[in-house]
Amino acid sequence: MVAAPLRPHAPFAADRSHRQHRPCTAAAWHWVRCSLAWLQLIWLLLGATAVLAAAPAPAGAPLALDDRVARVDAWPALRVLADPDGHWTFDDALARRTDFGPPEGAPGTLGLQRGAAWLHVPLQASPDSEGRWVLDLGYAVLNRVDVWLLLPGRPPQHWATGNEVPRAERPLDSRTPAVVLDLPPGTTAELLLRVRSAGALILPVTLSTPTAFHRQALDEQVLQGLLSGLGLFLVLYSLSQWWSVRESMFLRYALLTFASVMFSVAQFGHGAMYLWGDSQWFERHVPGLAALIASTGSCLFVQAVLADDRPQGWISRALYGCAALLVATALAFATGLIDVHAVSAVVGSLGLAPALLGLPGALRRLRRGDAVGGYFLVAWIGYFFSTWVMVQVIYGRLPATWSTLHAFQFGATLDMLIFLRVISLRLAAVHAAALERDALRSMAHTDPLTGLPNRRGLPEQIEQRLLAVRPDRLLALVVLDLDGFKAVNDRLGHAVGDALLVDVARRLRTSVREHDLVARMGGDEFLVVADGLRNEAQAQAMAQHLLQAFAEPFEVAGHRCEVGLTAGYVLAPTDGRNAHELLRAADSAMFDGKRSGKGRVIRATAPQAL
């Protein structure tokens, strides 16, 4: 929280702060309006895409395969038959061939279905085709896909793939379920597929030439490598910053970012390819656990950024409560107490909590000119839109295209980058507040005339130095009072008197060691604190050196001013260890010197040092 300025200057500071924040507020609202405009445009484009892609091919029309068209969308020729119990065999489905019909809903997705779905695709290879095609189902987390190829005069060929099939047993070791088909040129063939998955049946089925398939796979590898690499870089950066500055926002951001990266790694099939192999536990649990952990990190991050000015308020408690429920759900899911459908329900409800609970804080910050609020609104607009797109694809209302399948990943990446910007703004604000507090503290503990420390901050500084004193490392407190200053001040005026005090402070600083402390106690009274002294003789010599330094007159504004010093001092730990008592004893010794003739050095006697 920014420290309040000194009361006499508060109106000016408030006006300056208002002028500084006004551009931030305008820029933040500009970004919010631009984000909404872009989302409206994307929404219209997605709607148009769904309408254009929804028209199926005429019934019975085979999918034409021509090498000149390297990649063909199978959905227009595809027919579907639901198997709610998942018990049908290949022969059962073949006997119901006439029952297959056009898929309902958006292209490339059958939504959430119980049991299994059977797909039928008639094929027609061109006479000049090389005959080798790759069937790619395009979605990495399908549990099991059985593929039968029916060629005239040949027995059916069968392959099994999907993330439940060991990689060594799959017909093609690829990121998504895929099968290599050999189709003689000019041949008419049929594909029969049985697809089963615990989640949504997202099926952007394509047939490609091997060259096109591998090019598309390489492009996807590059994209996932860039996005995952960016995410991991942000995780490592945030962890290093947390280790450096010990700011919890970085740790919470690292948790959120790492979980988001792991969700994408699992969802796009790279986890099984490069990290956990054929482990079914990881394959089934990592996406759900990553979603739960990402939501937990989001709750904690929003609490740290938006609720820092009200850390004990109900919003903070609610965010912590949501985080606790998400962690409990993750533990239950990891131990098998709940299934992925329960996880989806929890993420779908509590996953929105950070945005909904953080919205009042974001709007409050935006109204008072803090750009953090605007950045959060932009991030949440992107998050809600990308989540909406993913949900629509899952429920079969938007087509499963390259853009819709990657929408959530792009939205999460945008959030990661915006949240990093949020952290930089928050740290800048915290740093500015700390500088302001330090400046106010320095003003409160510094003499405005001489620039020396004043009496207010002396006890704390002396107590710090007293921690290191030992019998062979003494600390001397020397209280000094100017002899003859009042006469100069009365004769030449306060302006010359003030200039003389400035010169006195300068001479004192040049007459002691660099690490010794020189302070102004008030009026014409000063203090020197010297530590690391071996004995009393060294302290006495130091005080005498200060008196001798004032033997030379001062030249102030064309006037020759002669002032001297009277000093009283104590030694710690010999005379005590309490800063206040030591200062009082040294001050009393100085006054004894004044009464006994001035221009001398007096050590506090035993009663004074108690």
C-alpha cells in the first residue's frame, strides 16, 4: 500500500497522482474496448465457419482421394451410428450399415456421448493416386479407436489405436490416433471406425498423403514447442524472481503457468510422446489435475494481486476457500475417489471463481486509475471467450477446426503474458511505495538544515551498533556543544547562524572516520558515535581531535566566526548498553564541561552512566 504523503503536501500529491494515472485508465479502457470488438469479429467468423462447414455430402457419395489434394476433410462424407452401451461388434455395426446417418451438430465433433460411436466413410481413390493415405483423427486424447478397412474381394483389415493402446502396438506412433491405409488406385473402399472416449468425441477426421501428414505433424510440433517453451521459460523466470525477491505473487504465477502448460502438453498428446509414455494413470489424470491446479493457482494469484489492499476481506477468504476445495478435489481425483466427469463439473464451476470474485477488485483499481484492473479485464475477456469456444466444441456446437481446438491454449498463453505484465506493474507500485516510505522516513529522521541524522532516529541506529560492542571493541558516544555560537547568531543574524551550522556539520564529518556517525541533536548540539575503539585513551584522543579541529575560525558570508566545542562522552559496554541512558549520560557530562569552563572533554562519571 502506498504510504500517505506529508499532510501539508497532500493536495498537490493527490493532484499529481491523478494526472499520472489518467493516461493509464484511458489506455486500459481502450484495450478493453478493443478486446471486445475483436471478440465480436471472431464470434461472427466462427459462426460463419460453422454454417459453411455444416453441409454434409449427399448420402452415399464417397470421399474422393486425389494426390493433387494432399489433405481431405472426411467429415462431409462421414456417417455416424451411436452405440450407447458400447457392446456392438464389427459384425453388428456392419449389419446396421443402413442405419448410419449424417452427424448432428457442428463438423468435427460429436459432443459428449455415452458408450461408443461408429463412423462410416466411403472412399474413392483416383486412378492416378499413389495409393498410400494416412487416416488421422486429429484429437490426441481419444481413448480407443478401432479402424477397419474394407476393400473389394479382401478380408477386412483391422487396427487399434488411441491413448489406451500401448505405443508399441499402435499402427503409427504419432501424436494423434492415426493409421496408414494402402488403397489401390481407382479402388472404392469403406472405412468403419469405432471410437470410445471418457471425454468428448472430438473427431476432426482427415485423410492426407504421407508428406502432407508429416508436414502438418511437424508444424504442430513446432507450435507446441514454442508455446510450451514460452510457458516453461515464464515458469523458470517467475521462480528465479521469487527466489530473488521472495514475493509470493511470482510463486503463485509459476504454479498457474506450469499447470496451464501441463494441461496443453497432455491435451495435445506430447505428454504421452515425451514424458510419461504408456502410463495410463498419467494419461487419465494429468489433464484433470492440471486443470484443477491451474484453477488453484489462479485463485491464489488473483488474491495476491487484487485483494492485497483488503487481505482479510471476504473476497480473500472466498478465494482461499475455493483454492482449498480445488486442492481437495485434486486429491480425491488422484486417489480414484471421483472420476473425470466430477472434475469437469468442479472446474466448470470453481474455475470461474477467480474472475468473478476478482472482478470487483479489478473494477475498483480501474476506476482509481490503476492499469492492473484493465489488464485483468482484458485477460478475463480472453479467458472467458477461449473457454466458451472450447466448451462449444466439446458439446458439439462449434466445429472442431485448427483455430477452435487451439483457442483455449492461445487464451491461456495470452493470460500468462498479461499476468506477467500485471506482476511487473504491481512490483513497480510496491517499489514506488517503498521508495516513498523510505523518503518519508528519511525526511523524518534527517535534519533539514545540515542533512545530518536528527535526534528522532538516533536510538535505533545506536542500538544497532551496540550489538557489536565488546570489552575490546568499545563504542564512544560524544555529545558536542558549540562554544560562542549564541553570540555569533545574535550579532550576525539567523541566516549567518544557519550557514555556520552547515559548515560546522561539514567540518565534523571531515574530522571523523568514514563509518563514524555524526548527528545534530538540536540547536547547536551535535553527536559523534565512534565504534571499534580499543580503549578509553583512543576515545579521549578522538574527542580532543574534534576540539582541535575547531581552533581554526569559520568564514561565513564574509564574516570571520570563531566557535569552539565542549564535549561529554560515554563508553559502551563499560558505561552501559542502553542507548537512551548512554545519550543522557553523555549529555550530562557535556553540561558539566560547560559549567567547568568550556572547551574541554569530560567523560561521564559513574552516577551519570547508570
